[in-house]
Amino acid sequence: ATGTGEVTRPQVRNPDNGGPDMGKKKKAAAAAAEGKESEPYGAPSQYDARFNGPIHNRSCTDIICCVLFLVFILGYMVVGIVAWLYGDPREVIYPRNSTGMYCGVGGNEMKPYVFYFDILKCISPTGILTTALNGLQCPTTQVCVSQCPNEFFVPVLLFVPGIKVSEVFQQQYCNPMLDLTTTTLTPQEIVAKELCPPYTVPSTPFFGRCVPKLDGIEYPQNFTIDGLDPGNATANAVKDATGNLLQGFNAKELGMRIFEDFTKSWHWILIGLLIAMLVSLLFLLLLRFLAGIIIWVLIGGLIVVIAYGIWHCYWEYDRLNRTGATITDVGFTTNFQVYGQVKETWLAVLIILAVLEAVILLLLIFLRKRILIGIALIKEASKAIGHIMSTLAYPLFTFVLLVICVAYWGMTALYLATSGEPLYRVVNLGSADPECDSILGNETCNPMTFNVSAYSCDQAKCVFYKYNDEGLVQRNLFNLQIYNIIGFLWCMNFVIALGQCTLAGAFASYYWAFKKPQDIPYFPVSSSFMRTLRYHTGSLAFGALILTIVQVIRIILEYLDHKMKRFHNPFTKFLMCCLKCCFWCLEKFIKFLNRNAYIMIAVYGKNFCVSAKNAFMLLMRNIVRVVVLDKMTDLLLFFGKLLVVGGVGVLAFFFFTARIRIPDPNFQAPILNYYWLPILTLVVGSYMIAHGFFSVYNMCVDTLFLCFLEDLERNDGSPGRPYYMSKSLMKILNKKNKAPKGEAK
């Protein structure tokens, strides 16, 4: 600082390499220009006296992409409205009767189940459920009933003259158009026209369809179907027909047991998830004190494990060298266990482990300073989260938005898949009468006005065929589904990008606060969120679109690989594998680049391409630090997730299996049908909670790291250009902020 109060702007030095202060603007500019030409990844960032954290006076970026994204969202909403207007998801929720009417809704609201007159005609090896979900109708009459039959019934009085049909059949299982009390048809005619079932067997509802019970049912010795031998022969025929569908799986019983277990253990599950949340939070807050210890213990443990592996391999090699066979004695074999009995295998593993051990030790020796920097940054991230606790609640908002995206995509896909008016056709339900040969199944009909007397075939019926696919919407159904998938991926990636940029802005405001926590702005998370949404929607949409394109290509490759499996030769397999691997790596790289680009956007307010370029150049100028910090953070967060998930899972196992004895009866484990159910729920829930907390921490570390690199390049510790990093980081780098002249030290 000069006597007039002006702040001089000396040339920015590279903190690692050092360099004299030229002191003149022309020389500084010339040096900067020369640095841009000589440095492969650009010159270090220059000092800017106006910069003191995330820029507030910024303008909108990537406006074209913002407009494109908004137009796409409007189109996505139109697709959802069209699907809602034309779709009918009842097709996959409710079963249909022979006329195509739904059971359980409308006029059949009190009749939720479908009853098949002759179920042996419609059950195939693929199962009745598969047939129903494919929109196919069984070649037998189907009616909606309020409950499934619970007794054996065969109209044995079928051919007794003068018998009343109301005494032969049960009205609830007959065609609703037939009134047994007023009909003039004989029982023989009713059975021939399939107006009432020829038999009933005790049945149970299965996904809204009445299917015969398999267990606990003894068939009467005089009960027979379709000319089969009575008794066991008939029972075996029914069981064989339904066995492929229900054998070994009673859906109702299993569902009731699962529901019962959840009702007994839901409060304990909530307590377990609360424990997982508290442990995750405590772990993050304690990292400011224990990060160094944990990392060195993990590194030391890795070295000890590899050292033990070396010793064990040497011991096995020495033993087999005296008594075992050699690789020449064994030769080539597909029994890989044999290779464990030859000394060359253990020698090769020993050499690999020894090389790995040497590499790790050398890295520790030469990169110890960078490891210390990484530990200091991790501790600083824990401090930042401690000062901005609201960041830990933001993943809940992101989760809600992601759930909305998934729900909208799923409902739109469902409505699109069931769009179109139902079509009905006249079919012959299995009759071999020559008069029925004229019914080819291509004549349309209306089930409400259908009159069987207009046909010479008594077995003619008007049944549901499919949904109309000739309309404008139906002809473009595939294109609309593709639009739905792209919209789903783009919205998901945008929501994730919004969360990353918001958190980056909040944590950057912490780093660039010279006096912490006094200079941290009020409401940093909400301010960053509004700033991001107002100015950088286009940039976030741009990055999300690039990632979406790569993901769509990967989906296409998976689809092609699935379709071409039968035609694969070794070359096409190799080519497809290479393509899938390359695009997987590309997706990972773009996610990494986008993440750092969003940090630069949150700090400087530049557009996506400039931010991505600046972030990439900055990281490449410090590539060793990037690798060390990234791996250390991954190792630490993996340990944290293992601690949370493993701890809660083990605690849940001991509690729900009554291994923990608690005298108080209010804290006794409930008696469950499947004790693994709450344990599995707790493990999955704990992982999601830990992942949500640690994703915030990971974003904090990445943001502070980029700000740290910028701080090193922009500032030099002089009174006019002080460092913003913590004192622990300055101590590791052997740097300090110089006091202004005339100020007491």
C-alpha cells in the first residue's frame, strides 16, 4: 500500500514455484501473456481487487439454453396432459370381464374380482397374470363377482326335466344379463351359451382374478371336470394348470405377513433411521477433530493388510516350493482352484503386492505434504458445515424434487401406454360347431348393443381386443415415450445440478469470508439458491443436457445389445463392450466436469462453457493435489458410510433377533414373521440418509478445494492480497498473511 492509500497490484506468483515481484504493470501483463503461451493449461488466475467471494452483480448466462429448456418443459407438460386425457391406467390396475368392462369400478364397483367359467381353458404355462397384463382374453366367459367361489359345485341335476334353473346355478356367478328367476332357457342351453359356469372350485383372489386354491383343499371323490376321472385326477389337473402361477407363492399370505411385520416394527424402524441420521451428523462434525487420525489409521491399516498379504504369500510359496507342484506339472486347466496349489501363483501375487506396497510407501513419502493439505481441507469442510447447518437439510429438498420427477415420468409413461379407446371384436369362444367357422375375429362390435341372436354361432361373444392405435396420439406413441424418457433424464440431471450449484455458492461464501464466521452472509443457502435459479438456469440446463445426451446413447447401446444377443459374434461382442465402456467413462468424466463447472458458476457467474474450461484448467494445473484429495475423500466417506450402515444394521440385527436383552417390556423386540424385513429396511434407509449427508460434505470439500486453488493463484499474503485460507493450511504451505506497514505485529 502506498502513502496515498492506493493498493498496488504486483505480479501474481505461482505459490509452488515462487518468483520475484516485477512491480510494474507492463511487465506483469507481458509475463501473464507469456505464461498463457507457455503453460499448457493456461496461466494462473490474476488478482482482482473487486473479488471477495461469490459475485453478486452478475447477469443471466446461457439464455438460449434456458429458453430451450423452458420450451421443452412446456412440451413435457403438454405430453403429460395429452397422456392424462387419452390414457386409461385402469387397464393395468383392474381386471376386465368378457365385455371389456372393468371390475371394481363404475357399475362393477362392488364386484372387484374376475371369475372364469372354465379356468382350464385360459391358464397357460406363462400364467393367467401374464395373459391378463398383455390385454389378452381367455377363451371362456369372464364375469365380475363380489367374492370368489368357496365350494365345489357341479350341476348334477343338469338333465333332470322340469328342474328350475335358479336351483341349479348361483346367480352371482352367472352372466349379469341372465336372470335365473325369469329366464326361459333350460339348464342345458345356459351351459351351452356359457351364461353360467359348468362348475366351481374353491378359489382365492390373485391380483383381482379368482384362481383355484392349491393347498389345504381335498377334492370330493365324485367331483369331475370335462370328462376327467373324478377325485385325484381332477384335482391334479387343476393343480397342474395353476401350479406355474402360484406354486410356492401365496401372494395374499405373504403380503399380509409383510404388512403385519411393518405394523409391529414401524416405530422401531423410525428410531433406527433417526439413529442413522444422528450418527451421520456426528461423524461429519467430528471430522474437524478426527479427520487426520481416521485417514492415517486407514492408510496404516491398508499398509498392514498388504504387508500381511506379502508374508502369507511368502509362507505359501516357501511351503509349496518344498512339497508342491509347479505350473509345468499342472498346465492349463479351467479348474482355478488347482492354481492355488502351485508355487508360481503365490510368487506372482507376492510380487504384485510387494510392488503395490512400495508404490504406496513412495507416495506417502513424496506426497505427504499434499496429504496434509487434503486433511486440512477435510477439517475445514467440517467447520463450514458446522457454521452453515442448513446445508444438511437441502438434500431433503432435492429428494422431494427427484421424487416428483420420477412420479411424473412413471404416471406419464403409464397413461401413454394405455392411451386410446378400447376396441371390441366378435370372437368364437372355443366352439367346434361348423356354423362358427365364419367368425374370424376381425369384426368390431359394441358390447352394450351386442346381440348374439344375430349370429348363427351360439358361442359368439363381443370381447375386448386392444386399445385403438390409429389416432394421432397413438400413431406417435413411441415418439411421445422417447420424449418422456429424455424429459425425465434432463429434469433429473437439472435438479441434481441445481443442488450442487446451490451448495457450492453457500460453501464458497464461507471460504471467501475473511473473518470466519463474522463475514459469512446471512442465509447463504437460500441466497445461493435464488441467485442460481435467477441467473444460471440456462447454464445448469446446458450441463444437464450434455449429460442427458450421453445417458440416452448408453440406453440405446443397452437396447441394441439386448436385441442383438442372438446374433452376436466375437467381434460384435467386443465392439459393443468397447462402446459401452467408453460411454460409461465419458458419463463419469462429464459428471466430474459438470460438478466443478457448477462450482465456478456459483462463484464467478460465468456461462457453462467458460466455467467448465476454467475449472478443468485449474484442476489440471494442480492434478496431483486433485487425485490425492479425491481419493482421500472417497476413502473417508466410504468409511463413514460403512460405519453408519454397518453400525445400524448390526444393531438392528441384534435387536430384532432378541440378542439384546432389555428388562423393560416396553423396549422388547416385537415377534415378527420375517425379522430380516425391518433389518433390510433399516440398512437401505441408513444408506440413503448417509449418502444424503455425505453428498453435502463431498460437495463442500470440492468447493473449498477449488476456492483454495484460486486463493493460491490470486493472492500472495501481502496486505493488499491476503490469503483467505485457514491458518492450518497456511502453516502447512509455510505461508502467512503479512501485516500492513505501521501495524503492530
